[in-house]
Amino acid sequence: IMEGCSKYCSFCVVPYTRGAEFSRAPQQILTEARKLVEAGVREITLLGQNVNAYHGDGTTLAGLIARLSQIDGIKRLRYTTSHPRDMDDALIEAHADNPKLMPFLHLPIQCGSDRVLKAMNRGHGVDHYHGIVSKVRNARPDMDLTGDCIIGVPGKT
């Protein structure tokens, strides 16, 4: 549903190889989803390098998920991969309120050190990440969480 990334983490080539974040129009995605349902698809995974930064025509990812969940025939919705900087309360609440949104979140932290996260230009710290996890757990206690952690970052001990 979107491509690219505008975060410029120090270790990542995505902004240079895929360009800045670009979101597809919601109507285009909804039309594609309806065609997929007509072909028998029952589960849709929304994909992007930083999918929770989705902003197609002013629609957020939470808004898009709400619109997709109204399509008869869609049984399950998922999304991946997220960035802690763009994990907002509306998206967290969607997990609590939308039964079609599966209880799964892949949320890379990359490192457990504020000093290294700053050097990585992640734009979040450990406390911010823990705060998101706490909100997610409060909204959806059965949430499965996965993440990425990079080892061997220069300057990391």
C-alpha cells in the first residue's frame, strides 16, 4: 500500500534505493481488495517498508483498515512492517476495536540502548518503545509481538 521510507536511519539504504514514502490512494486499494475477495481471498496483509506511515489522500492506516473491514468477505486483516515513530493511538485502538484486525504486530526496536538508537537515527528511545508495547497490551492483551534487533552496530558494546 506504500513504498519507500523517509526516516533515514543510519544503517538503512531504503530511502536511497526506494525513495521517500509514497502511499497509494485508498480507493485504489479498496478496489483491489474487492477484486481479491471476488477471487476468493479472505485475508489481506497491507505491506510497506514503513506501513504505519501510510497517508494516502489524508487517510491513515487506521482509517484504511476501518474501510477495508467493511468489505464483505474479508475475514482477516494484517499489516507489516511498522516503525515506532508512526505507531499512533488510532492504530493501537484499531486493534482493540476491529475484530478483523489480527492480534499481531511486528515492531522493530533495533537496539535496547538509547545512545545507540540515537546514533542509528531511529527517532525513538527505549521508553517510547516500551510505552507503545504497554498501550498495545492494554488495547489487545492477546497481541503477538515480534521485532528486530540489530547486533554488531558500530559503537555498540
